[in-house]
Amino acid sequence: MEIFYSKDIDGTTIRLNPEESAHCVKVLRHREGDEIAVMDGAGTLLWCRLDDASPKEAVATVVRREPGFGGHPYRLTLAVCPTKNMDRYEWMAEKATEFGVDAIVPVIGERSERKVCKTERLERIVLSAAKQSLKAAVPVVAQPLSVMDFIASFASGASAPVSGAASVSGSGALPLGGASADGGEPLKLIAYCFEGEKLSIREALEASSQRDVVVLIGPEGDFSPREVAAAMKAGFKPVHLGASRLRTETAALASAAALYYKYI
């Protein structure tokens, strides 16, 4: 099954951009009258009839809609410090999308070696991964912010919007802090390496009925004690991911997998 993506949807008329049109018409050789599947990036799959097989701007008519296609019964925000090698972070974003993640927030820690994270390529990666893994929703990729600012958005209880990947998701912003979608506070978890009393992430997830989950993962040098103290004050629960020492990107994927398998 091949899924195309469009943000140019006007009622029942859909237009594919040049890249998607060329793939549809030139590569897959679709012709007028063919049925194609198009996702809107917000969770709905649109089954369409191809009316104009132009390789520069294919046009289709919506025949039926399938809301929640490929969705999952939870909301996961992964706030992960960018890795020194950006290829590893991009790999993490791709694989987390395949498991099921709703937002990826690059956070810059006090001990981060990488202080800059450009999100344009990440947006393309998660879009491609959503299509490949048969999902109609594309994760929001937020603009980078510091770990302390991310924590502060929860500590204040305010719904401070963090600019997201509006060009992909259509949401325009990732709301942080405040109440979760199903009421109450989200389950907020922080994984760090130094000593302290912690539950395993499996135990923390099983002990909570909250389906809105935020997981904070630090850089190669771990969080600073100041960051951990601020997170604890803001209601983050400390967790561990087992006896193995995991790389940043592996820890993020282990967290996504733990929530995925809770509801599989």
C-alpha cells in the first residue's frame, strides 16, 4: 500500500505537490480513474479517485475518509537531547515514528555537546516514516529549546506553545504544560543515569492510567543535577531503562517501545 501526503485539501479536492505527483504518476504509473490513498498528516486517510494525472500537480477527488488511520491509543511526547552525531538522532526520529510518537522535542541540556538542531530534515524524515509505517498522522517536530525551558513549561502549568512543524502537521504549535487531552496532568517521566531511587519505565507506565505521556531523555553526558532537581520539582518521575547503559537515541526508542507494547 502506497500512501501519498497532501496539505492542499479544499473540500473534496486534493492536489499533490510536484514531488508527490511525480512519484504517483511517473514512478507508480497511476492514471486517471485510479484509486489512491492520501493522508492529511493529522490522522485521516483519504481514499481518492485520481482525476488529473499530471506529474507536476496531480488532482484527486475524495471518495471516502478514514479518521484515525494507523493511530495509537495514547499521546507520546519524546523530549530528547540531540546527539553529537546527528545521524543517530535522525534514525531515532524515524524509528520512533514507526512505533508511534506524537511529538519530538529537541531539548538542549547543560551538558549537551550539540547545541544546534535544525529541524527541516527531521520533518522530512518523520513524514516519510509515517507514510512507510502506514500512519495518517505525522509527528510534530518542535523547534529546539533548553531542557530548563521545557521543564519550566510544566512547572508553571501554563500551556506555552512551542513552535512545531506546521508545514507537515498542520498544527502550527506543540502545546506544553497544562492539562492533558484526557484530563489531568500528563504522566511525566525523566530517565537519567546517576544514582537515585527510580522505578523501571515499565513499572511507571503500568502504575498509571494516564495515556498522555512525556518522556525526557538527556544527552551523552547525562542531565545535570540542577536539571534533574527542576524536573522532579515540576512533577517528573525518575525512571530507569534497565541494567544496560543505553545511548541517547536507544533510550528514546526503548521508551517509545515500552509504551507501544503496553497497548499492543
